[in-house]
Amino acid sequence: MDYLQINGGRKLSGSVTISGAKNAALPIIAATILSDKEVTLTNMPNVVDIRTLLKLLTMLGGTVAHENTVAHINNGTITSTKAVYEIVSQMRASILVLGPLLARFGECEVSLPGGCAIGQRPIDLHLKALESMGAKIEIKGGYVHAMAPNGLKGAKIIFDKITVGGTENIVMAAALAKGTTTIVNAAKEPEVVQLCEMIADAGVKIEGIGTNELSIEGTDGKPLSFKTVDIIPDRIEAGTYLCAGAITNSSITLNKVDHGHIRASIDKLESMGCTFDLKEDSITIYPAKELKPVNLITIEYPGFPTDMQAQFMAVAVMAEGESLIEERLFENRFMHVSELNRLGADIWLKGSTAAVKGVEKLYGADVMATDLRASSALVLAALVAEGTTNVRRIYHLDRGYDDLEGKLAALGADIVRKSGK
């Protein structure tokens, strides 16, 4: 099994190009089901989750030509509407095919999802919303069976809590529904915005893009014709490299980045003493003279993202003083704490809050990744730890980071991928 071997203590310098956003590409790949013509997607990240969802489309009968950062997808050839456990169990985002399959074909079977172990992320909000649109839904044998033989109908959907995947699924379902669907308490993430813009560019009337209330006028079953979609830069990857600059006391430049999308991370790093030079599509971080502690609470966009919590915890370990980090979105998202403590961090947990007491040094050790973002936090800590750190179970990392070790090595880190126990 692959692992990363990192010798800490190296300063970083130079520039890194940010890849396309995994969390934008996944719903956009799912949305291609709404079309019976070829769709071209560019700036696709080279990560496992993308390849998994493209494989699911081919298993449904779609045609996929994928090379480097470009995918040509034609779902005019779909012959099956059953998304099997073999694929869906590998990645939660596979549930995003539910809305478009049901909207286009009037029925589908989708396995209940698997993926990250960061807590319960039930899909009941997705299912309740689809039922409001006239779908009949039954769960049996580990599958969601959804039927809407006469098509979906526009409805008013009020989400009890903000759900990114739920918003995306219902936006896609509503695009081919009959009449107007209103989504209240919709997610506002940039990835949701790009999905809405893609569907609007195909001629669907959508009002309220980027707000918490969306209104979508469906086509009454008529498939869409999409223009080429260029995936937005990955704001979590960008934030992770900013944290790499902060923790190693280095100045690095990020190219092909939208700093409007990472404002929360920039603001927190500024409060810790880092400074920035923002250009149109690049950003340079300059290290803090003395890294200050940080207090942060994870919350939905545009607040501080839960996907950056672990990375900031790693940076806080090297700050002078005590930081407080509160996780409000997922109940199991502190699994990296015990692994950071193995490296010499001083972190204690009480419920959904972590207190991080800054330390002078970290020491290399064998550590184990528990989920996608936790793995990047361990890599960040390893960059400053004395000696050698082996980060194991990096298949988590490969799900969401495009060539992390290659990009860090190009910045000057001593990091290599190895195979073995």
C-alpha cells in the first residue's frame, strides 16, 4: 500500500498551479446525464473520485473519453439507470446521479452511499425533496428506488438545514421538471453556483444564483444541450497550500486561483500574522514574523469551511499560544487529533471543540490518514517535524488532491511516495 515519506524542516519557495475543484467537477459530471448530447468538461482534476464517477457513467451506458484535464461525455447512450453498490460505496458523491437520472428517465435505482468516515451525512433531505416533486421512493436491499413515471413537478422545497449535495441534486432534478421549483435555504458554495450557471447556460431559467433561495423553471422532460464547462479552481487545495506556506514559514505563490472563494482562509491566516499579495488569478503568501493562535468555527459558505479545519489545526500546532477550533458541521471530524499528537502536538478535545496549545517542535513518526482532509493535515505537520514521517493510508489523499507530493516537491519539500507496509 502506498505511503508518503516526508523529511521535515525544509523551507518552501516558488509557485504552484491549483487544479480544478473536485467538488465542482463531481456535480457537473452528474449533470451531464441531463443531456443526450456530448458535453466537454475542461480543467478536470486528476483525482480518484473523478475517475470513479466517470466509471459509473460508463457502467450506466454513457460514453466517456477522458485524457489529462479534459473529458468528453455523451450520455445519449445510457442503457441502465441503476447505480450499483460497487461504485457508490466508494464515494458519497455518487448519490448526485439520483436527481438527474430520475428527472431524465422517470425511474432509477441508486445504492445508498459510502465514502468518508467523517460522520453521518444522511440523504433524507434529498429524498424528502424529490418526494415533494412527485417521486415515489422506496429503500430496499440497500438501494434507493425512485419512480416518477409522469415526470417530476415543480415544488417549493424548504431545506431544514443547508445541504450542498441536496441543493445540487434538486437543482438538477428541477432542470427537467414540469413547472417552477423553489429551493429555500439553498447552499451558496461556489461549486453550487457553477452547477447553476452551467444549467442556466443551457437555457434553463434560474433566478437567485449565489443566494439562499433558488427558482428553477424546468423544461418538462426535454434534455439539455450544454456548452463546454471549465471547472473552477479548487478552493480547498488552494487553502491547503496557503497553510503549507504558513506552517513552514515560507513564501509561495498560487497560480490559477480565485481568492474570492478562499476569503475565509485568507482572513484567518492574516489574523495569525501572515500577509498576502493578491493579483487577478494568483496569490502570494508571506510568512508571519511570529505565528499567532487562531479561533475558528466551521460553518457553511461563505463562513469558514469544514474542509479546511484539519489543515488549520496543523498550522495552529506551531503557533505561539492556544487556539480554539469548533467543528459544527460533522461529528467525527477530529480523527486527525490523535495522529497529530503522535507527532508531538498538544491538542485536547471536549465535544465539538479542540484546544490546540502551540509547541516548539514536532517529531517525525508513523501516522495514519483517517479521511481526505485529515491526511493533508498530517502532511502539513510532517513538513515541519524533525526527522522522518511516514503518512499511511494515503488513498484518502488521492481521492481529492491532484499530485500533492509532486507539487510539494516542486516547492522544495522532501517528500516521496513509496510502496510497502
